[in-house]
Amino acid sequence: MSGGPSGETFDTAKALDAAIAIYSGHTTEELAEQSMRDELKAEFIEVLKELYHEGVVDVYYTDFVTQ
């Protein structure tokens, strides 16, 4: 995936793995609550900052699907 203005690329596999680890431990009922999604998103951002050495500023969901 393309990075910032300098055009660097980065591997998103670590981010996907972190998302699966964080969100898969919760029921669809829990994830239906906005407060829970906000809490997990904050946790996800902190994990991403660790994985990508503070290179992550925020996370924006374009889709949120539960099964």
C-alpha cells in the first residue's frame, strides 16, 4: 500500500492481523454497540502505533461487517 507524500510503501499484513486479533474476540451483539466499537478502535490505533512506530495518526472505517 502506498504511504505518504514521499511515496513510500508499507506492508498492511500486520494491521490486518491486529484487527482480526482485536475484533474477533467479541460477539456481534457487542460489536453492534457504538461505545464498544469506539473502545476497540482506540485499542487498534494504539497497537498500530506500536507496529508502525508512531506512523499511524488515525483509523477510518470504510466498512464494518459482522457475521
